[in-house]
Amino acid sequence: MQELLIILQDGFNEDEVAITVNGKEARYDRDVTTRELLGMAEEVSVELPAKGATVGVEVTSRNLSAEMKLHGRPRSLLVSIEDGELVLEEGTGREAFL
């Protein structure tokens, strides 16, 4: 098993966010809100199986969802809401927020 850092970034406002790994709920958070000064809402970690995984993110409060198939040893996943769409992007693992 390995850990994946999920960084919930821009566009969240008192939202409910569910994160799944291979279709199974791994985390559920309420009242997720972007702190404008940081451009980040939350950092969370989930466990991934050793061989690839599909990570899903659903903003249940807005009926938005997206998923990404990850290969190899991903370090982080960046999640934002942009123009009413949920955007997932694989990160480097070196993203830093103050």
C-alpha cells in the first residue's frame, strides 16, 4: 500500500466531498471551503493499492464528480472546481502551501 496526498484547491465553499479508491469510499468531508489567501481548502491522504488505482472525487453538494486512473507511484492529486467543472490533475508530491 502507498499513500496519495489529495489537495483540494480552488473553488470550494462549504462543500461536501467524497473520495473513492477503486469505487470504495475512502474519505468523506463536510464544510470544505477554500482559504483564498492560500488557494487551498484541505490536504487529505488516502491509501492506494500497490498496483494502480482509480481515484474518484465527488462534490455531492454540487452534483460534480470526476475520476482519474493513476499508474505507477503517484505522489499527489490536485483537485479544483473551475467554471462549474471538477478538475483533477496529477501532481508531483512537492506542492507546498503555507
